[in-house]
Amino acid sequence: MINQEPSASLLFRKPVRISVTLANVAYRELERRSGEQGRSLSNLAAYLLEVSLVKAKD
């Protein structure tokens, strides 16, 4: 029988760092929202990207 569970190495992969270039208006909005939510700009950007990818998958 084949194990259908994802391996531990897939579940605990190290995050990957990337660089992106944003329009100034997008950057300012991201900065404003991160301040309101008390989270770092990069944390909010990563969260919003992940959420949008999940929604696009549905």
C-alpha cells in the first residue's frame, strides 16, 4: 500500500526569500495596512500572496 501522507520534508520546508517590485501606490497601501495590523510589511505581503493563490485555486 502506498503512503498518501505528505512527507515531513514537504511539510516543514524552509521559507524562500524573493524580491518583487511594486508600484508606489501598492507599496504605500501595503505599508499602511501592515501598520494598522501591527505586522511587518513582508509578513503581510506573504500572507496576502498566499491567500490570493488559495482563492485562485478554488
